[in-house]
Amino acid sequence: MVMNNEIIIFTPILVVFIGFIIFSILKKRKRSAQSIYKLIDDLEKKYIY
């Protein structure tokens, strides 16, 4: 019974921690539309012209 109690306590904490890590990574990688257009423009200049 003690092991089940530890699983019940630590599972939500672990899920929230993993969710926070994923959310912070996605938020950091988020780009604005202006930076995406600049990236496309730079790639066109490098590979097409």
C-alpha cells in the first residue's frame, strides 16, 4: 500500500514537470512572422540568386 501511495503522489508532480519543460522549449523556439520571412528571404538569396 505504501508503494501505491508514493505513485499517486509523485506521478502528477512528474507530469507537470515534464509538461513545463516541453512548454518552455516550444515557447523558446517560437518565431515571429517577420523573422520567418527574413529567413526565407536569406535562403532565397543564398540558393537561388
